[in-house]
Amino acid sequence: MTDLTITGLTKIPVTVITGFLGAGKTTLVRHLMQNPEGRRLAIVVNEFGTAGVDGDILKSCADASCPAENIVELANGCICCTVADDFIPTIEQLLALPQRPDHILIETSGLALPKPLLKAFDWPAIRSRITVDGVIALADAEAVAAGRFAPDSEIGTGEADHDSPLAEVFEDQIACADIVLLTKADLAGPDGIEAARAIVAAEMPRRVPVLPVTDGQIDPRVILGLGAAAEDDLAARPSHHDGAEDHEHDDFDSTVIELPEIADPAALCATIETLARSHDILRVKGHVAVTGKPMRLLIQAVGPRIRQQYDRPWGDSPRRSQLVFIAEHDHLDEGAIRAALGV
């Protein structure tokens, strides 16, 4: 029998990292990049909007274990809907690198459904060369505990139901997982973690580990090297879209707003918080130029909860301020957003 390890024909393991907008996927990927456990990594990061933010964040963390050329960003669409055009060519590009990666991480868009992506691993061009080591689903513990994704409107304070876009995406991501990480555990607290754990357990078709994490801090050995071969286990991972030839993301929309330099970051954050509450904005992220500051201001918001930090100098890059706003289609009012921001 041929030893596949010796011939170099072993399948490269791929970890799919899924989870709703703002759940902390990029934070987890950064942690794995900083703790590769001797692996040479490659990363595919998928953005729903046209302006990429997460890929830029990850490329700023590139090092010898995961050089910049090993990080590929796919923007303007969900990877689960662009398999032939985007996913397959990207995987082939990574497999053709002079130094073959030991492990590939795929950070899906927060609106992507993982199961259609798993089906792509059966494509003839790649099925003999890669395998799904595991699907890691991230769920914002505080948001889940508050009932934001609750399929039952009587749970928590949310108004979601089984037919809501939020509930369907949440349920599909959880149902596909080999491990669920309850993120932002520090914000949720012990009671919130237990409430979120109960809601997640109610949506899981089979028992899998559910672990609380803060800032993506988890031992890589817990989530890498699972050997799940998830592409061969699709029947155990039900989806709302089983049987459908395709699915759309018409329930959600995004817009990119360009801003002039600002003088008051606190005022901008207050405006974003007001917009999130009054227009049900799900996610805001981007970089902003602040007058007199040589560094970019990274703004990331999940609903009305906002984080800001100066991440790196602008350097030779143009001081271009862009914010991506994502909301359900019927709630995305670009005119109201521009009016509130004064642009």
C-alpha cells in the first residue's frame, strides 16, 4: 500500500469558521495565526460587502507561518453562493503555492450558510486534495442570551421566529458545527453563558461541545485536528435550504459610506449607536481618518455595541474613510444613514 504521508498526497485539512456578523470570527483567526502550533497556515476570508475590512486586518498579522500571499480575501458576496467562481479557484491557488500549507482556515461571511460550502468539497478538482477537518460555529453569547437569534419569540427579548432571516442563518450555522464557541463570554457573564448554552442546545441536531471564549482565546488543539471529514457527514447537518438548488441573501443588504476626516470619534460612535437602534443596523465596520492622528481608527459595531481602536499607521496609503453598514434589506435606509452622518 502506498504511504500517502511519504508521497505528500495526504489531504490538507480545512477548518470552516462560521458564525453571524460580529461573532468574533476574525478575532479567532488572528489568535490561530499567532498560535499555529508549528503549522504553515493559509486563510480564505469572505466579506458580504464590497469593501473588505477583515482581510486587511488579517494581512496586517501576516508572518512566516502565514505570509501575506497565503491570505486571500473574497469580497462582495457569500462564499456559499460563489463556489464555482470564487471558492474552487481560490483553493486551487492556495494548493499551488510553492510551499503547500499544512492547514487552511476559511472564515465565511457572517451571512453564509456552511452546508453549501461543505458540498463544494466533493468537486472533482479538489476532493482528493482537501478535507473538512471541522466546522467551528461562533455565537455571540450576549446576543444569543438576549434572544436576538431566538427561534421562539418568547425566549429572551428578541422578536425572531423560525421564519426570520436571523433565526434561519443562526440555526443553519449551529446545525452544521462540530464545535460551538460562545464568544464574548466576558460581556455575557455566567448567567448569559448558561442562557445562551440552553438556546444553542435547543437548536443542535446532535450533541457537540459548546465552549465559552473571550477574545478568541482558545487552545488551537481544541478546534484544529478534529478529523471530522465533514464533507462525508452532510446528512447529520440539516439545513433550512436542504433540497434547494440555490439560495439567495436578498433578506440582507449592505452599503459602503465614505466619510471625510473626522475630529471627534466619540461623536461618530454616538451617531452609529443611534443609527443601530433606530434602523436595526446589524453590523458596522471600517476604517476612519481622524484629524491630526497618523493611525487609522478601526470601528467595529455589532448592533449598538461599538468597539474602536487605532490599529496601524496610514503610511503611504490614502487617508480614506469607509464604513460598511449591513442590515436586513427592508431596514437598510442609505439616505437616513447619510443624513445622520452628514455626508
